[in-house]
Amino acid sequence: MERNPIEGFSKLTKEEKIHKIISDYLDGDETYRTILQQYWNQQPELQKLHDEFSENTISNFYMPYGIAPNFLIDGKLLALPMAVEESSVVAAASKSAKFWLTRGGFTTTIINTKKLGHTHFIMNVETHKLLHFFNFQLKERLMESTNSITENMRARGGGILNIRLIDKTQELPNYYQLKASFNTVDSMGANFINSCLEQFGQTLREEVAKSDHFSDQEKESLQIVMNILSNFTPDCIVRAEVRCPIEDLNDESGISNSEFAWKFKQAVTIAEIEPFRATTHNKGIMNGVDAVVIATGNDFRATEACAHAYAAKDGKYSSLSHCSIEGGVFRFWIDLPISVGVVGGLTNLHPLVKFSLALLGKPTAQELMSILAVSGLAQNFAALRSLITTGIQKGHMKMHLLNILNQLGATEAQKQYFVNYFKDKTVTHHEVITQFNQLKEQQI
Ligand code: MEV
């Protein structure tokens, strides 16, 4: 069928949007309408709420929402909410939590909570002249001009921490930045930071225009390129760690404690020196982090971008977690830069997000940073523990078994039968299909 660009799609009603999509993209096949509708919430108010989170919404996309219990974090016992589709993530988290529960649990330290943003601008002017203008005139004006924007945040104990002029002309001719740092207390602060930065851009333009410090030519060369927060927040960082005497490690696989510790440390060191491994290693960490980020209504694209930028901060992509064995003590830790909020955004709107935050005891943003770092570390511990002992597929395929059986259309009784059948056997896609077909033949 000939397809034409869709004009004014966002202005159509939901019903009209669905009709348009089915007729233009799905050969008019109305069975697709049923797929969309079966994911609508039966409560119209709740459906409307979800529709309004985004644009052009025609259905909801469900993700499993699970709980990983038994996390002892800084002496508090917590159950973590996890929204994730990968079948082994919640099980891995729970297993790690249980392992460390009897070994002192997880401890965390907030190292800093500073967030950053920039006004990026071009100006053909000598750096010392601009610096003088910044120090003796502009900086104070930038602060004053954002007073009304920062008022509430200051009342909550946050605000603009500092503003600096950064000379970037060695990397791009005439390129400078106003680099600002912020404390956004319990909010992620993206809107707050961007509003301040946009005001900085405007104030910079106005102050340069009326200053007698610059020639007309210099003034005309000023171009504000953009004002935007940075999702790289290396100074908004939390450390989570576990430690125990090597003799307490006792892994269920039967490997000796000292071999477990040695192999584990080797696995972490390999991720520290080898980017190919570091990428998968960190992906595993983010399995744990993102699931809790999503469940608490935070922005997982931001946390992903930040974590990977941090992993490459020394010029070579490396592991986010580290391990040491000293004086007979096994220690495993992560330094995770992460900017999240517990107020604003979806936190007051999405009922499941409210549930997640209540489940976590209504944490502050700093406490949530700690929980997220622990979730990442626990996930990494579980992955490495499997990798250096049984291998990852055993656990993964066990969890994947139900997905395969669902694809095959197995009944509840058949699922139960195969979960039992594969308890002491290796699950492979081929073997599940073979056994499933055999069972069906026997039953016919
Ligand atoms: C799978 O989602 C994540 C792992 O590959 C992580 C790792 O290899 O460390 C298991």
C-alpha cells in the first residue's frame, strides 16, 4: 500500500490515531486493535494519567515489576522494587542480598551530590578580558538574575553552588563555558538547572551588550550556542561496598574460599583493564541500577549515560566496580555517579512509583543513590559469582525456561512438569522444544 506522511497526527483523538496506524501501517488488520486495547487500564482515570505522561499514546507497555527482598543497607533491611524484563535480574539481586545479609550487609557513603550544567558560548575576545568581566561584573549578575528561580530551592537547602568561566579555546576557537554547579536536594533537578542556565544565557547576552568593557566587534561576536545541564555528574557520587573475611565466603558451588576470592578479583581486574569485558561487566551492574531507577520513576537514560561516561573518565573504558583482598579480607565496591530524585517528575504521579518509594521507606535522594549503588553492586556480585563458578547460562536458562514454555503455549500443568524436569538438567532451547514435543505426543 502507498504510504503518505501523516499530517497532524498529534491532533487526532486516540481512536483516530489507532485507526490511522492500523490502516496505513498494518494493512487494516483489526486484530492489532485488540492487542493495543488489552493493555488499556480498565479504570479510565488511571488510563488517562498514563496517556498524559507522553505524547501520541495509544496503549501501555507493561514491564514486570518484581521485588528483591533481604537487602541489608547501612543497617536497614529493605526490599527493592525492580522494573525489568530480563528474567534473571530480580533472582540475581535476591540471591546476592541473601548472601550478604549474613555477612554484614552493604554499606554506603555519599561522596558528593554536586550537579553540573553549562552555558556554551562563542566569543571572539581575549580570554583575560572576558575573565576580568566575569569576575568583577558578570558572576554576581548571573546569581542575582536567577534569584526568583532559585528561591524555592534555596529554601530547601539547595541552589547554585558556584559558577566558573571555562576557557575552551584550545579545543574550539573562541569557545567558552559558564560552568555552574548545583545542589538540587531531593529532586533530580533537570528543570531547575536548565531554567537557571537559560537565564544565564540571557543575562550573559544582556550584560555583554551593555558593557563598555568590550569593543562593538567583540560584542557582536557573542553567540550563545546552548544552555543545558550535563548528565555527566562525576561529583554526584556514591560508594557502596561489601566486605568479609575470606573464610566466610563459602560459595555453594563447592569452590574453595580462597580460590573464589582469587578468581573473583581476577574477574574484576579483567574488567578494569579490558574494555570489551568492562562493557558487559558494567551492563550487568546497570541491570540492577536501571531496574530500581525505573521503578522509582527516575530517568534511566540519564543514569546509563552518566555511568558509562564515568567508566571512561580516565581515557579508557573500565570497570565501575573494584575488588581487593588485603589482610585476609575480601572487599568489593562500586563508585557510582548518579543523579536521581524523590520529588518532582513521575514521583508524585505514577501510582507504582509512589508504591516503590513507600516500600523503600520514603528515602531522600541521597538514600536512593545508596540503594541504587547497592543494587548495581549486588547484581555485579551475582553475575561474577556465577561466571567464575557454574557459568552464567545455568541460572539464565532456568529463568528463561518459562519464557520458552510460554512461547510454546504450554499449560500451567506442563510448565510445572518442565520446571521439575529441568531441576537437575541443563536447559537449552533445543532440549525444551524436544521434551515439550515428546510430552505432547505422549499425551495425545
Ligand atoms: C547479562 O544481562 C549481564 C551479564 O552478562 C553481566 C556480566 O557478564 O557480568 C551476566
